[in-house]
Amino acid sequence: EWRRLERGVKQRARALNAFLYDVYHRAEIIRAVVIFFAMVHTVLSSQNGPADPYTEDRTLSFHPGDS
């Protein structure tokens, strides 16, 4: 059961990372109006994202103390 959980967590992390990469780089999801720019901007501007998301290999990261 733990292996199944691990696969699910990894899959969701890859999906979220792909979403964040698209938002920070290509913005295809915004141009296709799958999600509105104002919504993305509001959420991301309230978070402590990477210092320079354009140079990060991975946008999704976890830090000690994240809740």
C-alpha cells in the first residue's frame, strides 16, 4: 500500500511541477484560458516562490517547516 501511495504522490508532484513550469515559462494554460491569469497571479504572489523562477530547474520544492 505504501508503494501505491508513493506512486500517487510522485505523480501529483510531477503534475503540479509541470503546471508551475508552464505558468512561469510558456503560460499555455493561461493563453488557452484553462485558468485565469488573475487567479494564478493572486495565488503565486501570496506565496514565497523561488527567488528567480525563470532559472529554477524545478518550480515545486519543499522546505523544512512547510505546512
